[in-house]
Amino acid sequence: MTLSRWGATVRQMSAKELKPNYHHGDLHDSLLQAATLIIRESGVDGLSMRKLADRVGVSRTAPYHHFRDKQALLSELALKGFRQYSQQIDALFSDPALDGTQRLEQFVRHYLKFALDNPELYNLMFGQALWKSGSPSDALRTEAHAAFRDFVKRVADWQQQGVLPAGCEALRFSQVAWSTLHGLCRLVNDGIYVEASSIDEICVTLLSLFRQQLGILNPAG
């Protein structure tokens, strides 16, 4: 299945198909599931603690026993998103059948797939609703920064293997590469300039750019 079809499949899922099974014996997880659904339906601005309580069917004070406020709830959702992303990437790299070049290609495609499959969650993980407000939790900061450090390490490994050119420091290469991936994901999810139907061809161009162009940059001039 192509990346464009992956994204389309998730976007076409109905609210009924996405509806979680609530178990009031584990209200914490039920609240997270319901919050995820509300964000998929209405975005971050459509989520409130009152709406969350009504969706789960509990008193309007009940969510505050688990989350201090909406920002704490959003931090927890983003934290789960980063953990999900990292677990999927780790599983991808655990496949011994893939060589370095194949792992780079699969990483790029999986990163885009994750963003297309989870557009609202992706925007929350990397958006100003948490980071510009200055209130992400310490656990979220730790997980998000760890995800980037892991990418820097993989870039350094690819450079040592000759998969990526070594003409640019791994950290700077990673910053430019991640920014490029992030920008592409946002353009596709926002529907600006880039259409999902073009994503597979863009992946090929992007991989070529990473392998041939970024590596010749010399930050030292």
C-alpha cells in the first residue's frame, strides 16, 4: 500500500470505527482514548476537560483527578505519541534483513506514514499548543529530545556506512533532514502545495537529496 493510500484510509475512518472501549476501572486510559478521538474529530481546540468528561460519561471533576489541566492532558497524549513513534522505529531497525540503505528509505517512509496516519497527534507532538506555551511536561521533553538524539545517532551510523555522505556534521545534517521531513509532513497534512497522491515520488526525490546534496554542505565554510 502506498503512503497516499495509508493516509487516505485513516482519514476516511468513521467516528464509530475510532470509538474506544471505555473501562471505568481504568479511567486514566479511558480519558486518553477519548481525548485522542476528540482531537481527531475537532482538533486540539475542540478538546476541553468538560467535553472529555461528557464523552466518557463521568463527572466533570473526574478528569482532574488524573490530569491537572488541559495542558497536562495534552502533554500525556504527546508523550504517548513519541513513545509509539519510537517503538515503531525501533521495530523497523530490528529487522536484520535490511541493509543501511534500505533502513534509511524505510525510516523516511515510516516517518511520513506516521504523520499521515496520525495528523492531529503529529501536530500536537510538534506544535505550538505545547511547545510555544512553555508547559510541556518533563517526561515529554525527555522523550521528544531522546527521539531526536536517536535520529542523530542513526545519521552518524549511516555516514560511517557510506549510506549518507560524511561532508556535514551529523548533528547539523540531522537538524536539516528532520526539518525537511517535518515541513513535508505539515504541507501534506495541511493540504498546502503538496498532495498525498504525490508523496511516493517526493520520497524518492527526498532520499536522493539526503544522499547526494546535504552531505556536501560544509558548515565551516
